Amino acid sequence: MPRRPCEPPPDIATSTVRHRVPFYETDAMGVVHHSNYVRYLELARIRWLDEHHRSYREYVAENQHFATTHVEVDYYRSAAFDDEISISAWLEWIRGASLRMAYRLTTSEGLICSGATEHALVDLRGRVQRIPREERERLARLAHKVR
């Protein structure tokens, strides 16, 4: 199966988080445990919302969340203790109640991982909510593809 593109499209809104790997994120082999990569995606997604849309804290204050409905992670090489990882995120698409973010993770050695997450806007009971039209249109201008 072909892997997803690892570069954001040109002229798309991206955000990058830098994270220095602490020892506790590594496993017995001295490399970052695979489960931590999903956490890294979350760091970049929240940064992207803060920088390009609105703070996730505002959604929480309105009793809404973007529940994760799908995660993809492709591993290319390992990261280790004390590596600095750059995690870049961008909005790939948006539709009525959901959106998809894409990610590229690098160290000084190059690409280590790429990924994507899909999220549905939900209320506190977990019921799917449509993303308000004005917000959806604003996000659509930042997305690579509108569905």
C-alpha cells in the first residue's frame, strides 16, 4: 500500500511544534515508544488550531470537542532520547461535522514519521455536531481539499 505524501502542499497553513524527547518516552531499546507518536500528533493539532483557527479551549468552554475517529501513523525511522522532533501539521480536508489533519515528523536525521487523524465535532455526550457554517467556511479556506 502506498504511503501518504509526507510534505504539506505549497502555500497551506501549517504549524510546527518542537519537542525534545525525554527519557521516559523511550522503551527498553532506547527509542521513542510507538504510542508516543499519537501524543505528538495531538500537540501539533492543538497548536494548529491555536495559530490558524481558534483555541481548542474555546471549544471546550462551549462544551464541544473534536473526538478522534481515525488515526494513521507511518514509521520511517526511530527517534531516541534527547532527539528534537519537529512535528508539522496542516488541515487536509473538512466537511459537515469532521476534519482531517496531516502530519510530518522530522529530526536532524530527516523524516521519521508521517500521519493523519480524523476528528468529529461532538458535544459532551459524544453526539456528533455539525461544524457551524461560518467556521467550516473559514477552515475550508485553510484546507488542502474541501469535501
